[in-house]
Amino acid sequence: MNWFKKNIGNNRLLKLYKAVTQSEAELYDTKGLIELLLAEFDHLKLNLNSFYITGPYPNDGWKTKKGFVNGLKKKEFKNVHHLMISDSEDSMFFNFENWSHNRTIEVESDSIVFELMFDENLITNQELISLGKRLNEVLSFEYGYVFTQSKRLSISEGKIKNGFFSYSEKENPEFRKWSRYESATKSGFIRNIYELNFISPKHFENEELSAVVKSLGQLENHSSYSIWTLTKKEVEQAINQLKTSSFLVKNESFNETEICRQIDDEIKKYSPQQRGV
């Protein structure tokens, strides 16, 4: 691989979130999600060569899809706390997190995280939206968004620094904050405004957002979610209209909300197993 060309260009990302209790996390259909994803990856003709799971699985993961699937079947697709899949061309990276059912203390505020990153030449934003629609059948997410970023940024949106024999990443403060409070989406909060947004009926209960949605962009309604599409200029306008709103987790005003306090209290229960803290 040419390390000097690796970070040239852009990636498209799809990120989806489902707020869960510990019991809901334990019942989640990991098998259905993985089967759907592998079919999508086959359709894109990806040469998958790295599969890693945190849980009662081999520490080194697997290099082949067959080994990965067989390993999961032996455990009946259970106890998948953290899953990462990538391909040989670095054109796709998948990250899945469902830590709640690994907690030793039951919590009420947690989330399942689904993150996909593709080379911009492999898939379009509209194809990512279509993929999100199909994923909703197994993930039943409450919130999500699609955006494009430089290949100099990781799936965690931090700046990547590649050396000849080393790798490092500069943390993204906004992503770090969202990773801590992402379960707030169950109460109608969202991270930020993007050109492509998946939002649930709960989000429309917030009068501030509802007013902005009615005045900007286009809305495509589905039974359990809506897709809110904006131009770059409309994104700027929406963010400006909501710049003091506690509804956006990225804003400082969110820090004074009751849901922020509740999540902080929940995190204290399972410290030091904290994620994104």
C-alpha cells in the first residue's frame, strides 16, 4: 500500500443509533444485521479481509468471511459487544457497538451504534440512504445521518497521522461528546444537522426542530422515521437557527439538560467501563 496516497480523497459515512435498555440490548438481532451487511458487501464486490469481535471470540479475529461466519455460528451470534470489519483496499470500514449487554450493572441509558465508512467512489449518498432504509428493518434505529469527510479523518472523525511504522489519531471533541450522550436520542435529542438526516417521530415533539424542518429542506416520511434532506446552505441556516438550542447535543446548552444529568449518573454506575469518556 502507498501510505502517501492512502489519505487522498473523501469517504462517505452512514451512522445510525438505537437507544436501548440492557434487556433490549441482549435481545438484539445481531444475526440478522450481520447477514444483511455481508450480502451488501458481496453486492459491492468487497474483498473482506479483517473481522474482529470483542466478546468470547478469538483475540486475533478472522481473515476470511467463512471463518468469521463459522465462528459466530458456534456462539449462536451471541455476545457481540464490538464488531469491526474492513476490506483489503481500505475502501470500507464497519464499526458496530452494543456494550450494554456486557455491563455488570444494569443501566437504562445506553445505545447500539452502527457506523459505515466507504470510499466516495464506491457508493453515493443516495445509495447510503437506501442502505439505511434496508438496515432499519433489522436495526430499527431512532436517529442517523449521512455525511462526507476527508480520508485524513477516521471513522471516529479524528485526524489520522500515518508514519512509516506508526499510526495515531487526534481526537474529535464533538464526536467524543456525542459518543457519551448518544442515547439522548431516545428523548428526542440529536447530535447536529447534516445534509441527510434520519429522524424519528420523537424528534418532532421538539417544537424548535419541528419549526426548522417545516421551513427548510425536504422531508420523506416513512412509518417509523423520516429522511430530512438539506442543501449545504440550508444546513448552515438550520444550525444558525438552533445555535442556542439544547436539543443539539453539540451545543453547550445541552449540558444543562435533565437528560444530560441522567446519562452522567448512568455512566457513573458502570465506570470505569466508560465509553467515549
